[in-house]
Amino acid sequence: MSDPDWEALRTLGIVADTGSMSRAAEKLGCAVSTITRRIDGLEQALGLTLLHRARGGVVPTEAGAAILASVKDASQFLNQVPRLAKHYHRFENRRPVRISATETVINEILMPHIVGLRSSCPDALFEFESSFELSSLEFGETDLAIRLARPVQSNLIMRKLPSIGMSVFINTTQLADRDPADVRLQDENIVWFDQGFGNIAENRLVEELGIHDRITLRSSSVRALAIACSHGQGLALLPNFLGKGIGLIPLAQYPIAPRDVWLVYHPETRNDPAMRKVRRWVVQSFRATLA
């Protein structure tokens, strides 16, 4: 007795299920003679008769039924092999598309529209990197970057995106029964940006007004500042779409210049079909969020 062939065992199972050599051949897409040869070879390898053959069809012998029962689970796993192979063949050579942006842009502008990106590029793998720097784009570590300042690098393509409106916000609890126009930053607790952001407009405002002592909380996360403000922990400078989206009240007496936003990418990806879809999705996401 020699080891059985797995393809022959699979064929035996299909013959038993269909009750016919010809129907099994049709299901497997091969000739009846191939089916017969596999079954004969299996019977010879095991030294057993596995099928009763008759004009009306075939049925497993007692030995055949026992063997089929023992390999039933294995057969199910083997049937998955072609599907797994197809899956890995489809994805094994794909290179991830890397998108770099600030945490706020990723979480609040891009991710709410991720279904559109996945629908347009269903086979692609996307990686989102939270970063303020263009270095990863210059060194080829990122395919596309979204930045809140105009890049100075001349070897990159830049496209201006819709600007992000900004306001100082207060929540209804902290406002109480006052008129929003009467609120002064100098008199209120404020939650503000981490000093790691450097000399950005938001931190320059603190310098101009001399309100360092009013800061009760700092964070590098804009979402964290919005949540703190919504719980009455202090005024916060936030994107308009974010502050208004969670019911905060803007203070018009503190006009804040909108933040310019730039889409930056490599010249060699200008005509790449997949990258064009990604760039189009970025633009649409900004327009939908900031409309």
C-alpha cells in the first residue's frame, strides 16, 4: 500500500457526491477517463475497492465511505487552496500608497470619506502617516503629503486645497448667560496647542495677547482640545468645521486667518492612474468637509 494522492481523494469525494463519473468529470472540467484513472489509481494505492460501479451510477463501498468521512475536513481545507492562491497572487506585488498629513486632516477630513477611496481603488493598500514634515516625501518614503504651509521645495508639485477656517470657540457652559461678544481671552481659561508646534499663528496669538497664564491644558491633538473645550475646560482655537460640528460657539471678536492647505506630490506620479484617483479623492474630501 502506498500513500494516497490528495487530488484522487478529492475526486473520490466529488464522484460520491454526484453519484456519477460523468457528472464528476463535468464538475471538475476534465474527461471521464481522467476520473476513472484517478479512482483506479487510488484503489490500487490503498488496496481497496472504494466504489460500487453500476449502470445507474456509483456509490461508495463501506471502505470508501469510511475513508471519505475521515478526509472530509481535510478536503474542505484543500478546496480553499485555489482561492487562497488567487488572493495572494492578487496582492503579493502591490506596493502601499503612503499618505502623510496632520492628525486632524487624517481623522477629521480624510477618514470620514475613506469609503470613496476604497471604492475607487479596491485592491490598493493605503498607509496614513501623521506628520508635519515634508522630509518623508522628499526621500521617497511617502507618495503624497498634505501640509498646512506652502512648501519651499522646487522639485515637488503643489496644489492648493480649500483653506481651513479657524475660530476661537467656547462651550455653552463656560459662556453661561453672557453675550459671546463680551468674552475676553485674557479673562478665561484656555486650552491650547503644545509648544512643540513651534511658531505657528495659534501660538503667536498667545504671545501677542500675553495670556500664557490663562492656559490650563496643552495638547498636540486638536481633537483633544476640542473635547476639553466641549467639557467647559477652556476656550480653544479650532478649525471651524470641528468646533461647529460639536456645538461650540465661535467668538467673532477674535478673527483668525484661515490656514492654507497644500497637496504635495512627486512629479513622476503626475500621470499615474492610481495616484490621480487618490489626489482626486483628497480634493473631494476637503470640499465635502469644508463646504
